[in-house]
Amino acid sequence: MNVIKGFATTFKHLLEEPVTIQYPEQVQKFNERYKGRHHLRRYENGLEKCIGCSLCAAACPADAIWVEAAENTDEERYSPGERYAKTYEINMLRCIFCGYCEDACPTQAIQLGHEHQLSFTDRRDSIYTKDMLIDPPAEGKAGTPRQVEPGVYTRSIPQMEDPS
Amino acid sequence: MSRNLKIGIGVGVLAVVAITLVLVITNLSAIATWIGFDSAGNLNGREGAIGMLLSPESRVQNLIQCEDDAGCSAIWPIIFAAGFALVIVTGFAYTTLLERRLLAFLQHRVGPNRVGPGGFLQPAADGVKLVFKEDLMPAGADKWVYRLAPMIKVIPVLLVAAVIPMGPDLVLPWFAPSLGDVWYQVPQGLVDSNVGILWVIAITSIATYGVVLAGWSSDNKYAMLGALRASAQMISYELSMGLTLAVPVMIVGSMAFGDIIDAQRNIWDWLVFQNPLAAAILMLALLAEVSRAPFDLTEAEQELTQGYMTEYSGMKFALFMMAEYIGMIVVSMVAIAAFFGGYHLFPVDGMPILAPVIFLGKVILFLCGMIWVRATLPRIRYDRLMQFGWKVMIPLSLLSVAWTAISIVVGDALGGGAYPIISGVVFVVVLAVGAIALNRLGSEDASEESIPMEDDPMYTGERRGVGWALVHLVGMIVAIPIALINFNVKALDGLASFGRTPEEDRALESGETAITTTTGGD
């Protein structure tokens, strides 16, 4: 009878290993495109990719990003081009992790990584500032701000090759 | 834990172990005598602790029956009741844990395993949470009934356990000032009443009051509906419970649980083998009695939020949950005592201390069975639940009573071996009929035989069929006295109005004048 089959099914579950993942000892594997915490990326030479254009703030549906731009000089250069983001803040309570900022960015500066353990105990701690979001410079390379040769880093948006 | 704390605990444990070892080694001979080794080194056991485990009442000199002694018969029930209540309440707490863990494993997941090793302290955490929860009362609730209702539900289910013995009489040592060292033979039950089965059926009915009062006093129409449903369900399954509990009474000849358990000393004596239908029906009826899946529609979250418990929070809610789980435990105890051998697995008269352990093991098995049923079967819809209770369970329980009755009568008439043979014959017949009926139900012909609504006599009002005739016959019989009374009253009225004029008749009917004796008609 079907009832007996039902009992056999649940009994089989008793003998199999449970599917539960024991967090936090075991963490589930994420796909490559998982949208976690934001990162502000750098170029390989150490300059920041973010040019402070605030297209990400414009694209954000939850109004979570605040960008203040300031002017780059060759003595104190943060990013190639004229502008850099002096203030860059994301309110993690407003952010819905949709990835529109990543899509809108012209220099591929802001990208969503895999960090997901983002808890805090005070609402004020939910504002992630630029120093919490910026990638550290690569090993051995200089960070920003730094002094560069004048006239080299004049293009804010890099020369992109045609992928086709 | 900090490193210093670990070091401290380690040192403490080592100290305790060392002291114990020293004490044991220096007193080895005394310990050996206590266990039961005699001077030659043989485990003689007659006066040792091991000996006391086996047939203790035959080995002691001053044995006093507890019921004969004034002090013991007053104190022992209190001690036993306090200890038993404590054990049951702890058992309730760990039944919740068992349920959550086992249900989870049956559903291919893990239950609570964070609070304490393996979730061992989860019930404590739940208890603390419920104690600290805000104790709400709806504004329009009937205050005292609202407070009393959980108690009225919990107390009867605890009381049911009073008549079920946990084991044969224990022998306990005591020092009585006037008598010196004496041994009391105490029962392992509160009261082995000689109407134990009746007690069970009666007291479980009182729990229904708690349910209805809870729903009524909540000032919530959905809670009230849930309460009415729950109480109707409990009442309708009590009939099958009562009938199937009559089967052990018939076989054993006594309503006392102690006698029923003692009649099932060996596994082959268990009453379940003599009437499995009654055992099965009893287990189903008891499941419905405690509103346990698959009969738990009245507390299903999807249907009625929590049914009659909706407006309760905090400790009062905990009391309702307590009533449900303790009901599960106690009801398993009743079923085991009635059909599954009680505390006997092999005859445990010689080792009374083992009986509660065996009983506990069986209760845990039954609880696991209940949880397995909950994990497997979907909830039964309420109208089907009521139909099942009245149209299937009661006829089947009548059938099981008839089975046992016929077997006993024929067995008594024909002597020795006839009882098992007749019982077996009826068993085969019931199995065959059941298999055929279930096959027909499961096949597709059955669904085509249902009458479409246009032809249903309830709808068309046509007057034919056996049912209609029966109803009218019964109605006629019931109507006879009513018709006679009516006829008599009308006849007397007619006689009274014999001498009155039509005007006086009309005046009487309109009520303007009181009845006066007529002076007319001279």
C-alpha cells in the first residue's frame, strides 16, 4: 500500500546523511557570479580604477552609494585622469546587492565579491567607507596617493580593445 | 574556555578520581562484602547488593507491606508522586527534543544541535525563553477562565498516569526508630485501582474541557472554532478508545492495569497477538485523542493559526504544549499496558528495579513511532477525520470487541485450544475482508460508483430506498408516545369546550378573558 511506501521513504532518510550544511564550520560554495560585498579595484600599476564619476550612485535603485569627487594632480595621484573619488560610501543596509553599480561603472572599478558575513551591531557601522571597500595594493607595488610623471596618466577611461 | 579554566577543571577531575581510587583500594574488602562476595571469593550473592536485585522480598527478614504501615502508606504516595511528576516533566522536555531531532532526521536534515552537545540543552533554552516571554491576555478575554484553561488541560493528562504501575513491588530499606532496620515493600505505581481502565477513559474526557474553555475565553472567533473542532474530534475518538479498551478487560477479566499487565508476562502472551485489530484501533484512537498528526488539524498553523492556543503566549502556551507531549507519553503508556505487555519483556517479578527501565524503553519506541507517523502522513481534513472516526473506527472497534467476545465464549464452551483457533480464524477473516475492501477502495471503480449530485436523494427529495424507509420506521416508533399525548390533550380540550358557545371559544382563543366556569347550559 502507498502508506507503507511512505513510511519506507521517511525511514530511508533516517539512514542517509542529512543535507544540512553546518554553518559556520562549513560554508556553502558560491558561484563565480555571487553578489557579495563590493570591492573598489585597482589597476596593475597600483592606481585606483575609480574615477569618481558617480554613475554607480546614479544607477543604484536603493540610493545606497554616496560619491564625492576631487581633482587629481600629478603630485598626488589616486586614479588616472582628472578626477578620483575623495569620498565613497555605501550604506549596506540600503544596498540590495543587485549589481547595477557594477554594470554601470565605466572603468570596471566597483565589483561585487564573495564576502557575505557582513553583520554589525550599530546602524552607523553599516556605512562602509572607501577605506573599507578599496582593494589593498598588490604586493610590493606602491599604493595611492603617489607622485607620478606628469603627462602619462591623462585618460580616465582606459583604452579598451574590441573583444571581437 | 580559557586555558586556566581548562587546567583547573582537569586538576579537579584528577583529584576526584585519585581520591575515589584511594578510598576504594583501602576499603576493598568492605566493598566486596557489600557486593556479595563471601570470604572464599565466590559471588554468593545472598545478602549482597547483587543478590538484592533478584527476588528481594525473599531475602530480607523484616518485610513490611507499605499499605499495612500507617507511616509508609501516607508518605510513599507523596514521594512517588513527586518523583514521578518530576520524571514525567523532564521526559516531556526531552520528548520535545526527541521529536525535533528525529523529525529532522526523517526529513533528511539535522535538528537543533547547537545548544549543548547534540542539542541536549535545547529544552532548557526553550524553557527559559518561554518563561521570559510576555504573558499576554486579550482585552476581552474572560480572565479567570483564560488562566484556568491551560491547567484544566494539563492536570487530567497527568492524572491518567496515576493508575498505570511502573513495575512490581519494590523493596526499599529504611530505618524506623521503633522497629530498627526494616524493609518496606512499596508499589511502583500511585494507585493500582481496580477500575483503572475506566479511570483512563473518564479522565481523558476532562481534558476536553480545557480545550473548549481555552478557545472560548480567548475572545477570538477562530480560536473558538478551533476549540470546538478539537473537542469534537476528541469526543468522537473516545468511543473507539473505550470500546477497544474493553478488549483487554474481557480477555483478562479485570479492569485493573496491574492485572492486565501481569497477564502478559511473556511476549507470546501479549494481547496484541490475540486481537491486533483492537490494538491498531486503540493506537489510532489515542493519536486522535491527543490531537497528534495526522489528526492535528486543530492546531495546524496553516488552518487556524494555532487553533485554540492562538491567544496564548509564554508560560500558558508552554502548558498547552506540555499537555500535548505529556499526553503523548501517557497515552503510549496506556497502549503499552493494555496490549503490549506493560513493563514485562520477560517476566520481571524477580527484578522489580528493571521494570521501569523496560517500560521506558517501550514508551520511547512508541514515541518514535508517533514521530515517524507525523513525518510521513499528511494531515487529514477535518470532515474526513470526523467521518473516519464515526463511520470507520467505531464499526471496526465493535467488530474487534465482537471478535474477542466470540473467541472467549467459544473458547470457554469448547475448552482449551479452541480460543486461539477461533481467534486465528477470525483474524484470517478480518484480514481477507480488509484486503478486499482496501483493494476496492484503491481501485478506480469505487470513484465511478459515487452518485452525481442530481441523482442524490438528499438533493432530489425522492422517497425511496432502505435508508428512507428505516428513518421513517424509526420516526414512527418514536412518534407514538408524542402522538398519544397530543391526541389526549386534544380530546380533553374538546371535552372542555363541549358546553361553551362559539363566542366564548373565540374570546378564549384571543386571550381576552380567563377561563371561567360556565354557568350556561342550564
